[in-house]
Amino acid sequence: GADVDVLAGCCGLAGNFGMEAGHYDVSMAIAARTLGPAIASAPAGTVLLADGFSCRTQAEHVAARRGRHLAELLAERLAGLRSPQ
């Protein structure tokens, strides 16, 4: 099992919206409402799970933390369960 905290809200990047220079300030303000504080308060070893490319990218911009896709995490954990042959 895993202990999971699910964030409600938007990371602020939302695809092309946050990539456009004219939207940078709005994008960062949205991220500062939920994503930034959640990452800042998470213990150092906490896995940041974000299936969307935009959310993973925003996490790196906001908090210099790499978000991971669920498939990436599952593959890593499954590889650890395999017995050596």
C-alpha cells in the first residue's frame, strides 16, 4: 500500500497556456496556490506523482523537484520485485 495525498486544483501550466510568455505570471500564481505549497511541505523523500507532462514540468519550475509518471513509478517498483535469474 501507499499513503497518498491528492491535490485538488491546477498546476497552472495547462499545456500551451503556461508556455506562452504572456501567461507566465498567471501560470506561476496558480501554481503558488496549491502545487508550490504542497511540494514545499512534503518530506524530502516524497515521490511526486504527476501523470501530465505540464504538471511535471511545472513542478520542476516551481520547486526544482522532478514529478514522475505513474507508469514510471510502477515499472521501477515491479523491477524491484523480480527475483534475479
